Amino acid sequence: MSYDDGATWTPARTSGKSRSWSACYDAPHHGYVSLMAEGWDDPGNRITQEVIRAYGLK
């Protein structure tokens, strides 16, 4: 996750595997949260997706 529109990224604790997983992190009390997810398989296919300002906090 990122709290500065993707300038820096912090890893989140994840659990689960394959088709179902979740992430835990401590969000700040205000501002925006951007999210990035990466996935890959054994043959080496890879995907990365970023959502800048995925949600706002008040």
C-alpha cells in the first residue's frame, strides 16, 4: 500500500493462496490509500495492478 499516491510502497501482511487471499495493514487516520497487487505462476507469467487513491480516509 502507499499513502503518497504511489511514490513509495509498503508491503502488507497477506494470508491465503491461489484464488483467495487477504491483506492486513494499518492505515493512517486521513488521506488516501493506494493499492498494488502482484501475482505470478510457476511458468513465470506475471501481473501487477495499481490503484492510485483506491479510497480516502477521513
